[in-house]
Amino acid sequence: MKNLNWHFPADVEEAAQLVKKDGLVPHAGGTGILLANLHKRKDLIDLSALPLHFSEVKENSVEIGSMATYADIIDIFSKINPEHILVKSLQDSANTPLRNRITLGGSIAHYPPWTDLIGALLALDTQINLEGAHSGTFALQKYLATKSLQRKTLITSVEIPLSDWKAYAYRQVRTKNDMPIFHITIIMKQNKNKIIDSRIIITGNIGRYKRFEKVENYLEGRDAKDIDLDKIRSMIDVQFAGKNIDDPKYTSHLAAVEISRGIDQLRGEK
């Protein structure tokens, strides 16, 4: 392996100029560095000195610096609401040492198919702040869909709206510390017994993620006791790549079952 040149920017402005250059790879928690094709790279940008470890609770949102770890995120939202979807999504992700290393910005930038994070962020209408070739605030959904936003940019922070959602997270794994085959995120609001809003997202499928708007539309305005779980399972159409799992058809069936179980659990919570 050839020698690597390390760059140590002292502030965000310097880091933003570095990421604009060809071939320079940002280094945060280091857990995704093996995905960076290092044999083809010669420069790494160490982000550890940047002031991006912060969190700020605002009136209607929380802004979190991109260098915050999974453990940091769990701690931040546990103080706001221990049942928050980000707490439920991340508390069993990977293992304790990795939760102390994996960063928020790195997880979004790399966006591996086994993510426990992206579904919750999408469901919550997260905005991300970028510096570099493109600067400004962008919807996470737009960032994930737009290759040009992902190139030569640095994620500096994310802004997560605060709202009173009931939450359900499920990760399909072979062992506790395994990377999930798929991850289900469900958040729901009820007014007395009626469902007034919901977000249902799966990650790990073909297409990276899928939001089940057809199911959300079925739930909207419906009395919780009138929800037909068999009908919901019939409405869920999601495909998985065979190279990642043993039986894609069975995994699709399993995902539909687990989504219906999550909805059933949330409709019964007070």
C-alpha cells in the first residue's frame, strides 16, 4: 500500500476547500474507511479537530454536528424522549465500541445498505447542512438522490424536527451485533383512536430504501381498531437482492409481516 498524505484542517472553511479537490477522502470515525478504495487514494482529511461534535436543542428542532457518534445521538434524544425513534433505531446498532466511533455525517455520506440510521432520519424530514462544492441546507432525501451533492462536499450538521411521534424500529439480523438485512422505521400520530399521520420506511432493499405511502394513506384517518393487518401485508411490495440474503422472496414476506406487527403495536399504545 502506498503512503497516504494526511491533512489536518483547523476549521470548517479549510476542510471545505480540501474536499473540493480531487481524490481527497474525509476521515471521521474511521469505520467506513475500508469502503474508500484506499489503494486508489493518496490523501485523507482528518476531521477530528473541527468543531462538529456539538448539539443544540432549539424550539422545534435539534441540530447535531456531523462528528457526533451514534452513542452521542442516543444520549441527546434519550434526554428529550427515551422512546424517540432515533434511540430505538440506534440503541442496538453494531456494538458499544462501534457506537462510540460511527459518526452521523459519515453514516449519511457512505450510506451503506445495512444502515440503522437513514430510515429514521428520512421519516423525520431531516435537513442536512453542506459545505464545499455545494453549500447550504438540503433535504436528506434530495441529498441521497443527487450525486452532485454527495461529491466534493462536507456534511457539517443535520437538523432534525421535534414532534410527538410514537415510534417503532425493527432490525432483521442473524446475530445481535450483525449488520441488519433490513431495517424498519415506523412513526405514528394518533388523535384518540384515529391515526392522523404515519411514516413507514424500510432500508436494505433494492433501491436502498422505500417509503410505503400507500400504507400510510390507508392508515390516515382510520380508527385504530378498524385497521386490517392482512390488507396492509398485501399492500407491501418490496424487493431484496439475492446476493445479500438466502431467499429474497422470503425476506420480502418477512418484511411485510414485521411492518404489520409494528403498526399493530403502535395502534395499541396509549
